[in-house]
Amino acid sequence: VMIAAILAARRFGLSLRRTFVVALSLIFALSLAASIYLTAQEPAQAYFVTHTRMWELALGGLLALTIHRARWLQGRAAVWIAIVGIAAILWSAFAYSPTTAFPGVAALVPTLGTALVILAGDVRLGFFRGLNARVLTWIGDRSYSIYLWHWPLVVFYTVRQEKVGLMDGIGLITLTLMLSHLSYEHIEQRYRHAKGRGEWKPLGYGLASIAACVVAAGAL
């Protein structure tokens, strides 16, 4: 879609930024509509399929393309936007339950809340010094690794245990953080900041080893 938008912008002499905004707006609207519809019909399928979740990524893209227009946003307005965003995230975290139809309309609350927090930027409110506390930035840097690691650990654990208890959950979280840190430091960062071709040579061997492990795990 992005390549098509670039070609269309060049072909018709359009603004590339505006073309991207139109394309992402269409994706947002169509994907959200599909998410709401399918969540009501087949909630389990709606949670995992791609076309019901693309609107979340489209919203992030729209924010990236338009946030420069909100540079005037500062002071008390930014603080209140941050408060509303954080409140939306926390409310959904505690109010939603396994019976909540998700994604659908329910996913709008934490997603829009996150967008508001990003829009507000770096804010200060009394003793609250924003979201740049060291522990939060540490988790944020490793958030994608955490996202990748937590699910397989839960799946493998629940093969023998139907429910995850409190201590077991703490153990899974701890293991997730440990593995996420190791993969972040020694894989993600290593290849993101490779300084020469020599550092990329082991990548092929690493990918082959990972593929072999995935196949072996699947066979077991």
C-alpha cells in the first residue's frame, strides 16, 4: 500500500505526506469496521487475524505523519492529554476481563490512550516526572522482545498446567524479562548497530539455527 501511495503521489503530483495520510485513514476506517463486525461474529478469530488489527498500526502511522502539527501542544494542555491517555490505558487494563469482546470497539480505549500519551510528549506534573523513569524506559526498550517471548512461554507452560497461578505468573514474567533482555542486547541491538560487514556474517548461521529450533520444537 505504501509503495502504491508513493507511485500515485509521483504520478499525479500529489503531496506524499497527504497521500500517506489518505491511505492510512482508509486502512484505519476499513480495518476498524472489520474488527467491530468480526469481533461480534467470531471473537476468537477477530483477535488473531491481521485485517482486524491493522487499524492500530494505521493509527500509529497517522500519528507519526501528523504529530508535527501538534508542536504547539505544551504546558497544561499537554499534561491533561497525558492524564487522559494514561487513565484510558489503566482503565482498560483493570476493567477488561476475559468476557470483554476484543478487539472491536474495546480496543479503541487503550489504543487511543497510547496515542494521546505519545501526542502529549514529555510532561511534568508535581512529583510525577513523566514516563522517562529508568525502569519504564528499560521496559520500553525491550517491549517488543517481551511481546515476542511471553506468549510461547505461556503456551508451553499451559500444556501441563491449565491455569497460571500467582507465583507461576511471577516466574513467567521474570523469565520473560530475562530472555527479553538477552535477546535485546545480543541479537536486536547487535544487528541494529552493526559497524561492519564482518558483524553480519554470523546472522545467516543464527537464522539457520533459529529455524532448526523452531522446526524441532514444532515436531515435538
